[in-house]
Amino acid sequence: MTNPYIQYLKSMNNASSANDNAIAESQITSQYYDHIRIERELGAYLINTIKEKPSLILLTGHAGDGKTGLLHQILRTLNIIQPQDNLKIKDVHYVKELSSSLLYVKDMSELTLNEQIAFLREGFEVKEQGGSAIIISNTGPLIEAFKEYEKTISSDADLDAIEMDILKMMDNNGGEAELIGQHEVVLINLARIDNTGLVPKLFEKILQPNLWSPCQTCSVAGSCPIYNNYNTIQANKESVTTFIEAFYRWLYETDKRLTIRQILAHLTYSITGNLDCGTLSTKKTEDNLFNYHFANLFFGFIGTKSSSDALKIKAIQEIKSLRIDEKELPHNYDIFVRNDFSKLKKEVHHLTKKFWLNEMRFYNISSSNLHSDEKPYLLRKAMRRMQVLFGEYTHNEREVLLAKVFVPVFPKYLKMREEPLKKRELRILEQMVIRALNVILVGNTEGLKTEGVLYLPLKRNDQGAQNVQLLLGKMETNEISIVQEVVKSKFDKEVSFYQIELKFSKIKESFPLSLLLLDYFDNVARGSVSTKLNPSLTHGVDKMKAKIYKTYKFDNKNEEIKILVQTLQGPLLMNIELEEDSLYVE
């Protein structure tokens, strides 16, 4: 028996040229789209916007961010189209609920510049007549079309200002009506919206039991890796989703955000492996249950072999670059040395143990090539992949796993986002940041007593310590604090998180502690010899240092020169005063 839903899932990634539903338009017209789509709160927000007053709404973002799906949701909610209806390039409808007209343009990026200008003009005309317009466009075409449109209205239009207005609105993404040139618009940049929170909802939709019910009566259900993946994930949905969401959170926080389409491509490929019911009816080997297991496919492997097709999927490219399956994990010793698989979930325990023992039987007899042959190395990697997604972990053990897989501070960062920290936890975090700032500003001060004071010397732009430094200022460490601020999404009432911020008592501006910055501080505080900092983060750190030096510099009214001398007993502060032919040192 075949299940058409399997073919639909298979078609949602770009790992094969035959995957028709890897683009939004094809997904929308499928009978299964209504089953897996998610009603986004942003759609309700935009409907309320056009209900309040006539508006021209511009939707922009990356390909796959869900612009078309969002437009489809809005039009369906307003009864302009029906489920599975395809969108026209451009259309205008009178909407009873709005008591006005609504124009939509599916994607200006697919049109000529003259068509883009014409549709933009029509959108403003509809708005002037009391209606609203929703126009989708990629960023580049939107900027060019807007500038060309302004040129048709005014010969002395400030085109650079128009471009800056658009870019500023895209960056702020406030969702409020603002002026671009002479025109008021609402611009939503979907590329600035965090998709990570949608992952559990998407996974829940994909795994709906009613969509998988035809598989129950299939003659090859027992040897079908796709159905086995479904059953295994269903039985361990919470723990599997926890790791998947952590991985996508890692990508987002390290400036490698995935679009909704890229997330769907990864999840659906990891379940199906691009197999289909017709192929499976001729493949009944038990090895396929392991080779095409979710734990392998999620990392881009078929058994122990890397899949070149899987590398077309962005998320798999990223997870491979992390080399997770080469790291020291909590259950490595039990599996590799003791052949003990009890720390794996029961749904994968027997399958994994049988595969391991069968493949390793030669090395159990003769271990001379155990460390030199590639096969044992590849098998150990496969065992690690199974551990990551289907290992048995307590809450503390899972935090240890995330710390090993990503960076030590990552589980702490997740906790900081999700719940308020206790005073002691905030104090420990403050101490870590102060130690890091001391190294960044002064240099390596190991063994020196600098408690209570953070000195601001003139220092070379490196991590080396200087024994004698010209002192420009200082601050008391009790002027440094870490706070958690609740951040709520304007577009989704259910979305809120805690943002960690670094504050200095005399500086009005606070400095958000992103994962990258927190990891950088943690590495510096623990004495890392070399730390990598991406350019955008380097700019942020330099900006913070400049604010600190400007605010806490000495008032040199007495024209004293202050010198900081590092001694084994601690820093020694010396004042040098020049007066005519005399030199005074204190």
C-alpha cells in the first residue's frame, strides 16, 4: 500500500531535482498544505492593521521566509481565496469585512521594472481611495522600484534618502506605518523574524497520526525506514524536538538563520531520506532501518556514508561543519568499550546494538586495525549521531551534552532566555564578565589583585599584558551589573524571551549579551589564548570599550600623568606631575 503523504514530504526539499514542492506555490496547491501549515500571528496583526486604516503593506525577506504563505493566509482569512487556490500575479478584490478594496501583488521580484513601478503606483492609488494593498518583493527590486517610482513623481527626489529609509525600516522591523520619501507604508522584513519558535509546531504538524495512518496497513511497514522514523520520533518527540530546536537556535544566534522552507526541507528529508513507497516495496533489508534512520539522515548520512544529495540542504551543510559526530559525548565509553547500549532510547537500542556488533565483529576478533581502519571510525561517528538524538539523558546530562556539542556557555544561555536567573546566578555571571573585561582592557592579570576596580589603561590592541601602562581612567566593579529584560514580539503574543544586558551605572545605553558575545567573554575569562570574533561582534565590543573610556576617563585638571604598574603584589598606581623643571612621583 502507498501513502501519498510520503511523496508530498519527499517533495519538500531540494536534495533532488524531482522535488516539485520545494517552492511555495507548489506547496500551497497541495491537498496536504492545509494539514501542515501554521497560522502565523503576523497574519492577524496585518489584518488588524488594514482594518484600522487604509495601508500599503510591503512584505520582504529572503526566499523561503514564508512571504507567499503569509499572503495566502491573509487572503484566505478574508475569504478572498479558498484553500489550495493558486495566487495570481496581481489581483484586486472588494472585501466586505473591510468595506473597501484590497490589492495584492504576489511577487514583484518576478516582474519587469516597469511592471513593478506600475503595481507600486496602483497600490498607492488604491490606498488613496480608501483601500489597502499588500505587495511582496525581495529587497533589491523593492528599493529600485521605489526609487524609480519616486523619480516619476519628483525630479529632485532624494533617492539615497529613500534607500536609507527602506533599509532602516527593514532593520528596525517595527511593523508601524512610516514614511519612505513622501509615502506612508508598513514594511515587514520576514528575514528579521526568528523562526526557531515555529520548529515544535512544524514538527507536530508533520507528524500528525491521521496523515500516517495508511502506513499502518502497508505490507512492508515493518521494514520501512520512513515509518520506523515516524514511530521512533513519535515515541521520543520531546527529547528529539529539544535537540532540534537547540540546533536551530544555535544557527540563529550565530548569524546562520534558516528560512521556514530550509527548516521544512531539513525535517522532511531527515524523515524520508528521499525514499518513496514504490522504492521501499523492493527493499526489505533490515539494514535500511539503520542506514535511513532519522539520526543519520538529520546529519546528512546514509548509514556510515555521507550523502552528496543531502549537502544541498543548508541545515545539513551547517550541522556537518560543527563535526558533532566526532566529539567526546557522555555515552561514548559505554558504547565503544563496554558494548553497552542501555543509555539509548528503547526504540533504537536493539537496532543500533545489532548494527554495531555485526559491523564490528571482525575487530572483536582482531583489534590490530581498530584505530587505523576507516570503518571503525565511521561506525563510531554513527553511534554518536544516535546518541545525540536518541540518548537517555537527565536534565543535567542533556545540558552537558549541549555544552560539549556546541560551546560550554550554550545551555546557560538557553536557560537565561527562558527563565529569570536567581541573584546568585546573576552575580556569578557578573564576575565572569568583569574578569573578561579586565583581560580585554588591561591584559592578562593572572595572579594580580584587582578586585573592586577595573582599570582603563592605554593598551595595545592585543591580548598581551604590559607591565607599565599609561592610565586613562578607572571604574568601580560595583558599577557593572547584569540584568534580564523581557522582550515580547509585536507580531506574536505567544513569543517572549529574556534578553541579557550588560549595564554600567554612568552609561545610559545597555549592551545586549548575545550568545557570541557571552561565549567570547567566557573564553577570555577562562584564559583562552586565542578567540575568534566575527566582524560585527568586534564592532560591538569596540563600541562598548569606547563608551567605557569616554565615560570613566580621569579629569586631568591637575595635569597629572597616572601610570599603572603591574607587580606581583597587585597593580601599583603612580601619579607623575610635571612642574617647570621638576618631576614629582607619588
